[in-house]
Amino acid sequence: MSDDDTTPRKTSAPTWARLGLGALSGLLAGGAALAVAELAAVAVRPQAGPVVAVGSAAIDRTPAAVKDWAIRSFGTNDKLVLQFGILAVLTLFALALGMFAVRHRRTGAAGVLVFGVVGAAAALSRPDSEGVTDALPSVLGAVVGAVLLYVLAGLLPAPRRGPVQGPGEGWDRRRFVIVATAAAAASAGAGVLGRALNGAGGRDAVASRNDIALPAPGSRAPAVPRRAQVRVADVSSFMTPNSDFYRVDTALVVPKVDATTWQLRIHGDGVTREKTLTFDDLLRRELVERNITLTCVSNEVGGPYVGNARWIGVRLADLLAECGVRPPSKGGPADQLVARSVDGMTIGSPVEDVMDGRDALLAVGMNGEPLPFDHGFPVRMLVPGLYGYVSACKWIEDIELTTFDSYDPYWVKRDWARKAPIKTQSRIDTPKPFARPEAGTVMVAGVAWAQHRGIDKVEIRVDDGPWEEAVLAAEDSRDTWRQWSYAWRAGKGGHTLTVRATDRTGETQTEKRTRTVPDGASGWHSVVVTVE
């Protein structure tokens, strides 16, 4: 062959090289499938994308104990970890299919369609599914991926059968490189375009939030007492900034809801006058402003999933009364209020608690601004004294009055309790576990909460010594947490500090340690320190 001969060279390859090229082909096919599916999801809705659909379905089917472990282990990053896990599994699956396609081209390509089947089934199984269109992104992506793997597998080198290469046993290296490069570039382009268009899809929601000027509340929250915040370093701020407020929910993609098109329907048992409200309807009503501490049922003893904010919203009890709703104590037929979110979440609250005079709100503002998207914009529900999973529906769009006997909401179906008043709890913020303070006076401080009952006393115990009463900071309201401090005369050596609180009903938090399932953790919080 002359030096200027441009005829493509066909060569055979050893097994390891063929398998490597097959794995690369599978990876390219899987990437193309995901990119096309995510791009197609733009035309449907972001929640129909295969990663989100499969991840959401996985969350729905994960046992409560495993979810609890994930929150303990990864905190608010649990969803990010789940998405990375899904992508890792898909990557391994794609690599394996590619290697399989080296010898079984059609079967390997057909295996990519499993991507579509799983993604489509997951999308259709979601409670917020909008029908068969939700399956289209996964199906379309899988078809593109299957075709690409079939083509690439056909360009792979044939197995080496001896020293002499026979007809059809070689491969066109140049063609393979061209097709693979084009596929990679197209997939990257589709992925970038899909992300950009998905981002653009939420611009109307962002614009609607930016345009909101919350009216002055008709009923303002009293000023926070100056002594509500103890003057001890490293104690949680009495008011939790929005950026620091915990987020625990099942949404892999935070819903971006346009406030100008949002509506809330109130209906069900005992509703004599159904209502459908817009966001502007809520803003035209009297708004109330209240400081309320929220707690997640997944909060372990001493955990971080509790925060205090100033909320602005509409009294939910007033709205229900206008719809003709009466609590069970006054003859109403419904004892459960089921709140539904735009992402399909269902949360059940006792009607009696919602209408007993506490500040149960449909909140539109948080710490002086419209709700952040992470925390439920445009409207969320909250009920002081109840754990979030039975009261704090974010992105709410529907309220149905029913009974506990006739309907089990999302978390109840997963072995959590139907009713879950917040347990009296306390936490040591400082000193931190395994701290090494110097001998002398060491300030021990933290927070305690018993929403809607209030904190009456906090006590500290050093090692196995007697309980000593801590100094309570000023109380803002019985619906907020309360800070405390204790001046400890610390001697050298290792010590265990333990805290307990007593609420206004006279009940002292129990020493018995329980996990979060089914109705919240209990037990005393303690830290071990070494005084130098």
C-alpha cells in the first residue's frame, strides 16, 4: 500500500480492546438516551425526566427506616446522593450492555429499552402523573439510545480468529470514531439545551415571585423580646435565616409554581360552600404575622431539623369556617384535613387542631419576603405544635376534608403515625461534642421547644450529679423555641453534659430514647467534653 493510499484500514482486535470499545459504546448510548429524554421532558414537564421519575419512585418505595437513615447520614443532601446513585447504576448498566453488545448486537441494543420501560413506569406511577405523556421522555430517549448502540456495535472490530484476517472480520476505526464523536457532541448539546430550556420554564414562576409586594399584615407579630437571644457564642440564632432553614421533603426537583396561575381548592366532607382561591384572593384577605418554630419528625435527639421563622399568611380556620366546615367537637363530619401539593404529596392534619384557635396558616411569606421556592412558594400550610409531615404542606394546591378512617396520606401509608404532636425536646448547642474547653466557668447553652405548649424549665446535669436549673431566655410565644444558658464551673477531666426540658403542662421530656419512626424521636441530649 502506498503512503498516499486513503483506503480505510480494517483490523481485528484482542478481546480486551473489543470489550473496552463495547463499554464505550454502551456509555455513549446511555448518555444519549438520558440527554434526549431530559430534552423531551422540557416539552412535557421536568418531573417526567427519567432520573427524576425513577428517583421519586425510589423515594416512594423506600422503607421509612431507610429514609430515616438517609436523612441522618446525608442531611439535606440526601436527594443529591440519590440522584448520583441513580446515575452510577445507569452508568454501570450502560457499560455492561455495551460489552454484551459486542457479541449480541441486537440483544444488547434491545437492553437499552429497559431504560425506557423503567423510566416510563416510574413516571406513570407518580401520584402527580399527568398521564401517558409523562412516559414519552423515557421512551424516546431509550429508542435513540438503542439505535445508537446498535450502530456502534456494528462498527466494532470482529474477534481475532487467527493470524490471517478474513473478510468481514475487521473494523472501520475511522467510521467508529466519527460516529462516536458525533454522538457524544450531540448528547452534550441536547443535555445543555435541555437544562437551559428547563431553566427557562421556571422563569415565569421566578418573575411572579419577584413581582410580589406582600401587604402589611393586619395582625402583626409582637416584637421579639430583647432577651430572647442568649449572649453566648455558637447558640442558634433565635430567628433562623431563610438560607439556613432546614429543608426535608421528597421533591427531587423543587416545583416552580407561577403565582399568577396558582389556585387552591377547598372541598370535601362538611364543606357546604366550596372555594377556589387565587394568590391575589389570599393577599386581599387579612394577613397575620406570627413567629412559629417548625420541627421535622426526622429530627433526631439533638438534631438540626428545627427552625424558627416569622411567617405571614391567612388564618386557615377562618377559610374553613367560611366553607361551612365545623370541627368534630362541634359536630363536623370530617376529622382529617388532607392537603395536596403540586408534586402529589399528601399530608393529613387533624381538623380539630387546625380549628382550635392556634395560628394555623396558609403562609405566603417567610422572614419578610415571599416564600422561597425551597420552602413552598407560592403558598404553604403550617400548624403550630404538629410535626411537619402532618401539617406543613409545601406548594399546596388542594385541601380536602375527610376522615382518618377513610384515607391514609403519603406518610401514614409508610408506617408513620396518623397524628403527631411535637414532643418536648431540648438541645445543647455549646459546647460542641468532644470540645476541649479550659477549666473554669464554661457557658453551656442551647434551645428547647414544645410548640403550642411552651417551655417552663430547662435543667442541666453534669455526669451523674444532680439536675441544676438553667437560666431561661425571655419567651417570645409558646409557639416558638426558647433559649437557655447555664454557667458551669468546669473541673479538669472528661465530663458528660445532659439536658432536659419541662413544658408548661408540667411534663418533663422522657429519658427513654426512641427513633424518629413512627411519631418523632425522644430522649435526653448529651455531649461529652474534655476540660483541660
